[in-house]
Amino acid sequence: MPIGPVHRTVHSVQVDAAAGVVYGLVADATQWPLHFPPNVHVERLEFDATHERLRMWVVANGEVHSWISRRRQDPVQRRIEFRHTLPQAPVETLHGTWTVEERPGGTCLLTLLRDFTVVGNRPDDVAWVKRACDTNSCAELDNIKRLAERWRHLDDLALSFEHSVRVRGPAELVYDFLYRAGDWPGLVPHVSRLDLTENSPGVQTLSMDTRTADGTTHTTESVRICFPHAGRIVHKQTVTPDLVEAHTGEWSVLPDESGVTVVSQHSVVLREEAVTRTLGPTADLATARRCVRQELGRNATTVLQLAKRHAESAIRVL
């Protein structure tokens, strides 16, 4: 099959942080959904400390696209080469390089280069791909810079936690309740509105109004990737509440010989500059961590209990 002309995008950013810190953020692709705004989910399929194969779901120009990425890591040169296999149209081929160059004073230069071809090389398609590369590259580099420059402070901003419940009922019914989030208004007390679309099987986009404990309402938008055969739904908020800079998570339905364990896992990065604006002038990061942990934990526990009731009630009826 013929390959069209090669198009190139190059983006760089100066980072006031050590090159090793910046390289580490680029190298750990499994954390990209939490750190990079366009990335929804990354599954590491293979890794031998140098070569890896990743399945990636990424928002490009407002649409969720997925592909397999093969990467070669070189920590000595602080260089990562990658290429997409089975890319989605209109992309025909795409490969590129991340490089981190040390600069004087403990700073570094991070550069992302992409070369791509487009099926048929139609100008509109070339412009679409270039726009996606430009938008996502800028978002990724800006966020790496932001994270790396507050690296020592990041542990105070990040938190992860999970809740679980045991269910005496079929795993399929538990998953069904979690999957049909469009039915949650009227069933889940804190969800006052939820608009769900699923233009591609297993890829859901949600816009949701959530009531908080103090009676106020905030609007979020999310992408969910559903794996029915594995009993998993991973999710990422693409529009977050003011206090939250990033939020990813997963629902897992885990059957065993005596029942089902359902787990809700969350990872969050706080937006530090919003703490006093949102919680008041005396609030600090500890207050924000506690507030977010309680709010998300309460909502997750509510959904878990309702999924449990949904599955167990069906068994009692039968």
C-alpha cells in the first residue's frame, strides 16, 4: 500500500527541573492518563525494560481514538522512540521521538517530534492530524513542565484510594448496573443529570451533574472505556471540579467461588491554586485531600451498594 508524503510536527518546552525527573514522567506511560490531559487510558501489553507495547486511548480533536504504540526507551540518552501500529484513519503511519536534553543550572529541554502520513494525503485530513498533534503535544509538554517543576511537592497533591463491596449475586448484573450509567439519575442520589453517548462500542462519553454534601452541584465530563469480558470500566474526567486537576479511576468486578468483589479505585491530583478559592481562606492541602477523599468515597460507596442491591435483588426474585 503506498505511503504518502511525510508531515512533521516539533514541539519543545524548557523545564526548570532535572532531566531525570522529566524523563521519568515521559517513560512511565501507565501514569499518562493522570498526568496528560488528552490521554484517557493506557494498558501496558508488553515491557522488557527497553521495549514496550502499549494500547492507548486518547482524545484527539474532541474524539476518542485508540491505537497500539511500540516504544523503545533509552534512559542513558534520555530518548524514547515510538511508532503507532494499526492507527485509526485518517492516520496512515505515525512515529516520533521524545528527547530530554540537560541544560545548565539543573534545567532541561523537552522535545516531542512526530512524523506522520495520512491516507490519500487529503489537505483536510492532513490539517486534522496536524491540529490534533499540535493541541495534544502542547497539552502534554505543558503538563510535564508543570508536574516536573513541583515534583517534590507532588506527593502532597496526589492521592489514590479504593472502596470495595462483596456481592452475593452474578457478576454480570453488577457490571450491567455500572455499565448503564445513563440510568443513574433517579437511582443514584447524588446524580441529578447524566447524558451518555456511546458512538463506538465500549467507549462512553458522559456529562454529569453531581450534588455534593453541602447541596451544591458541579458539572463534570468523563470518558469511560468498558471491558465487559474482563469486568472492568476505566474512566477519566475530562472536565473536572475546580478543586481537582486530574481524576482517573476504575470499576472492577471480580468473581470468585463464593461471590463477587466489586472495587472502585480513584487517583486524583489536586489543583493547589483552587484550595482557598473553593474551601475558604483557612483551607490547606490537608483539608482539600480530606474533602476530595470524603466526597468521592461517599459517591463511590453509594454506587457500589446500589450495584450490590441490583444484583442480589434479582437473585431473590428468581
